[in-house]
Amino acid sequence: MEATRTKLWTKDFLIVSLINFTITLIFYLLMVTIAAYAVEHFHASTSTAGLVSSIFIIGTLLGRLGTGRIIGDWGSKKTLFCGLLLFMLSTMSYFIAGNLPLLMVNRLVQGIALGIASTATGTIIAQILPADRRGEGIGYYSLSAILATAIGPFIGILLTQLFEDYRMIFVVDSVLAIICFFMYFMVTVPDAPKKAKDTAVKAGFKVTNFIEMRAVPIAFVALVIGFAYSGVMSFMTFYAKELNLVAAGSYFFIIYAIVILATRPFTGKLLDTRGANIIIYPCLVLFAIGMYAFSSATTTIAFLIAAACIGIGYGNFNSVAQAIAIKVTPNERLGLATSTYFIFYDLGLGVGPYFLGLFVPSMGYGSIFFSMVFVILVSIVLYYFLHGKHENLKQAKIL
């Protein structure tokens, strides 16, 4: 019985992780190509193209905002079904988005769908993981998203090189979305017990019915970190072309994923045994170093070294921070904790591309990325005051 209770790699863990991988892959595949599509097909400006890219994340934020409450009322599995259905339909709707406003609306709706589905998958994972291995399990689960951040952009850039028509990107995304929807029917995880759903939220409109306050401090740090990283995600294609490092740009996310795959097993176990500080502080320092290298890169080697540092730093921070948000929250409010964390994180990712895009004409990409080094350094101070100085081994093992 004990061995069963502490098992990580169950069928449902693998299927839910695969669902999360697929929807995240579609997200990143579009993220690195949709801005160029808006410029080429609708003659959008740089800032507008940035908005086309980032409005998806704003939609994701909106989707997450009420999902924690919905999970408390409906259960995580029914919520996942609704999210995947809407995600599949909105992915297929790119074929009929014939002008810029329609494209933005569809991006927004698809973002809402991703917010609902990914919050549900994160909650299901938190529910089925053994409590004594939750940090390790979330670390492995988050690898599904990390792999998607590498494979998605790689496929997207490859498709733009192989096919002149962007419709092939939409075909690939639609097929993946359909497969993802039907994977739902392989999930056998039961919904949370009625008692847990009843006690998760109270009747009436209250902030605590939509936001888990115990998760807010670490979520705010994630907002700042997401803002710092957002430019890398949205402007990679443009920046790599400017530096004549297009090949390096296509491999940036591959290196990013490899270093996370190599380090994630260790960081997850460290979180469970020694707490978050021993991981977070080095990760943020490495992220700052990587961003500096990225902003000043002139060669392929420097570009890929930056990818490795950003991967170790930013990539591991994100999974550990998500685990912190869950560890400090009672089990019956895991859905709210998951949605709260990603609401703040998505806000940083969503606002960043549009805001930074406004300064591209006057500052250039390199200067913008260099300024993000100072944002990351500020986040270290924020982490110390909001969570780090309160961290201890006992708190790190809160169930």
C-alpha cells in the first residue's frame, strides 16, 4: 500500500502530462510564428504584431481567473473537458480568421481555452501526486511544458522554412489539438470529493473565491520573472535575424530544454528535502547572467551559452515557484493556488511583449534585453522579502 501511495509514474500522470505537453507545444509553435504572420499577411506594425502574439497570454490569464472557482464547483476533470473542447475549436478557427481583428479575437479565445485546460491539468497533477514527493512530481510534470517550449518553436521555425504558406502551421496545430482532445477520454482520475469542493470556496463574490492569497507572494515574483523573459519568447525570431544568427535562434530552445532536462531531477528532490532557497537564489543569478549574455551575444557560441544559463535559471525557477504556491496551500484549494500562480505569471508574459515592443524602434532588441538584467536582480530582492526570509525546512514540507 505504501509503495502504491508513493508512486509517481502512473497512467494518469503520464496522460495528463502528455495533454499539457501538446497544448503547450501548440502555444509555443504559434508564439514564435504568429507575429511574423501578422506582419506579412496583415501588414501589422511591430507593436501590433507583439500584441497579436501576447493577447493569447492575456486570454490565458482571463481563462485562469475563474477556473480555480470552477474547479471547486465542477471538479478538475469536467473543467479539463470544457477547456480542451474550446481549445480544439479555436485552434481550427485560424483558417477563418481572415483579418487582423478576427485573428486577435481568435487568439484571445484560444488563450482562454489554454488557461482553463492547463489550470485543470496542473490541479489534477497536484491531486494525484503523493504528498511526500510533490515537489519532485511537479518538477517532472513541468518538464512536459519545458519540452514543449523547445519543440514548439523548433517545429514552428522549421515549418516556415519548408512552406511558404502559413496554413500548414494551422493544419499541424489542428491535428494536434484534435489528438489532445481525444486523449482526455483516457484519463480516469476521479473528481475531488464533494466535501473538498464544498469547502474550497464560499458563496458570494469574494476575492478569496478566485485568488488563493497564500500563493500571491511567490506568484508576484513569478510575474516579474515572466515579464523579464517575455521578450525572449516573442522577439527571438526578429532578434536572431538582426544578429545574423538565425540557425542559433532555431536551436536556442533546444539547448534551453536540454539543460532543464539535465537539472530538473535534482532541483525537484532538493525542494522536497532542503527547501526552495537553495534553488531559487542560484537560479535567479544564473538567469541574470544568461540575459546579459543574450543581450550582448554576437556569436553562435555566446547565443547558446545564454540559452543554457537562461534554461537552468528561468526554467527551474518556474517549476520550483509553482511548487511553492501549491505547498503553502491546503489540498482543498489546490485549484485556486494553481490558477493564482499562473494568473500572475501569465500577466507578466502577456504585458511584456506589447510594452517592450513599444521601445524596440528607439532602443533596439539588445538594449531591451540588457535592461531586463536589472529587472531580474530586483526580483531577487522581491523573493527574499516575499518568501525567502520566511522559508525553512518545515515550511517547505507543508502538505
